[in-house]
Amino acid sequence: MKTWTLQQYVYATYGILLFIYWPMSHWLFSHLYHTTLGFAPGSYDPDFVKIIGTMGMIPVAGLLYAAIRPAQAGAVVFGFTVWCFLMSVTYIEVINNGHFPTQEYFNSALAFVLGLSMIPALLKHFKQGDRL
């Protein structure tokens, strides 16, 4: 059996941590999560929150795919990196419009840092000649 590279471990770790932070928190601990981030009680629909948690499975699945099949994951890594930066900007927009509390800047920063941390892997895929 072939041993995993550091890059594969990074993808898998990001996928697992993102799974815990996003889908699991929205499915199982949504009240605690939203209270911690400053949402007023009753200001969010618990059923919609579960849908948002399920949407978090898309980047989680992409990261786990990249961990398992890194040589074929150039497009997934590219998409995930772009998505991170777009999520960061979206958080800022929603916060600035007054729809989310300012504690959500944490999620904006988290998405931005995650995107930045993916750039070396993305560059590696480009150097290998991956086509998007």
C-alpha cells in the first residue's frame, strides 16, 4: 500500500475539520454555534440551518476526494480555493449589510486563510501540468 504524502494528509485534515466545524455544528449544535457567533435567539430558521449544514458536505467531499486522489484533484483544489475566497467576501457583504453579527468576521477570516493555505497545493497542480 502506498503511503500518503503530506499534501494528502493536509487535504484529509482540512476535510475532517471542516466536516466538524460546518455540517456537524449545523446539524447537531446549531443553537450553540449561532449563540456563540452572536445571533439573536429566533433570528435563524433551524431547518434552514440544517440545509446549510448539508451544503457544507460539498467542500468536505471535495477535500476528501483530493486526499484520496491527489493526482486527479487539480480542478477540485482550484474550485475549493476560489470558493474559499468567495465565501470570505460573501461573509463580509452579509455582515456589512447588517444581516449577520460581526462575530461572523471569524468565518470570513477562516475562509480566507483556508484559501491562502491552499495556494501552494494549487500551484503544485499547475506545475504538474494539471488541466482545469
